[in-house]
Amino acid sequence: MKNKSIKISIIIPCYNEEKYISTVLTNINKQRKLFNLEIIVVDDGSKDKTKKILNKYKKIIKKIVIKKKNEGKGSAIRQGLNYVTGKYTLIQDADLEYSPLDYTKIFYPLFKYNADAVYGSRFISNEARRIIYFKNELANKFITYISNIVSGLNLSDIEVGYKVFKTSILKSLDLKEKSFGFEIETTMKLAKNNYKIFEVGISYNGRTYAEGKKIRTIDGVLALFYIFKYRFLN
């Protein structure tokens, strides 16, 4: 599939990703052969060499936003949205867990079925998936199960970091969460408004905590709180 007539914005929130950001940016740039992409990187107060590395890629990045304080993924995405001009907005993590080679799959429902949002899924895919933490997968499936009960959706992987939205819809959600609560907040708000959501299988090269994985047990506990907060209280 190839479509260069519709602009897609890629927001990359990053924090201390000096080991991976160069490869991620290079791999995204290669996808410009197929898609009309604009890249927006939001450095969320990195303490390593991430900011220095980003300056080497100014030619392929539309906007580099440097935050002085680390506030979390959701905060970085909200900052990045201020500079988005594409019809669609994809959230791309700055590590190597999610591959830009899957853009063809995750964009397909946008062009074919006029989807309002498309979620990647690590659990319905025949693609390669690195096997690491059982407890993380169990927690994710439990959170997804509770979310589905509350929202009425039938997702398989709510905490996946690969999501693409119609930009107009994403901006209309009036996002509040600063950290990983972004995943739950967007899902609950999409469900409440009956937006058309698709899910596609993707590859997953998960990393260990030693390799820089950032989500923690407390984020899983908070996710359960956010499910009820954004379904019933907000």
C-alpha cells in the first residue's frame, strides 16, 4: 500500500533514548517512500545525549520540542499536538519496540475504511514478538478486560504504544493525562463518543527494564483508576 496524498503526522515522545532514537528516526524516514510523513519529536526532559542527537536529524524532523522537565508520555504528546498539521496523527515510541515497517498495516484501515482510530495489537498478530515479562502481559490483559467491560469495546491490547488517530478527533478529546494514562484516557473518550476504532496485529520487539523500559507496576494500578475516571467521572 502506498499513499502520499494524505499527510500523516508522527509524534515521538522521548526520554533518555540516546541508544535508540537515531535508528527510530532513520527507519521512519525510510517510510517516506510510501507515505507523506511529518515528524515531530518531543524530548521530555532527557538527561542523556538525546537532545544532542536530535540536532543531527533536523533535516528530517519538522519540529523538535525540548521540555525542561520530565512530565510523562501524555504531556509530551499534548505538546507535540500543537505542531501537527497532518490529517492523521500516529504516536511512535522512541525505542525499538514498535517498528515503522508496520505503518502499512496500521494505516490501512484509515484509507480503506475511514477509521477514526487504529490500535496496534501484540496479541492478535502472526508477526515476531519478543517474549519477556509474563506479569506485564497478564497485567495488560487484565486492564484490557476491565476496560472492555466498562467501555463496551472488544480490544485485545489497550496499553499498546502504537495508536493512530484522525487528528481532528485526537485534538477534540481535550487530553488531560501527563503520563501513561494517555492510553486509557483516549480509549475511554473514543468509546464514549462511539468513534470507529480498528485493531491490527503488529510485531513487537519488547525491551527489558535494564534496556530502558519505563512503565512500572504503579502505572498498571493507575490505569484501573483512569478507566473508571474517564468513563464515569469525566
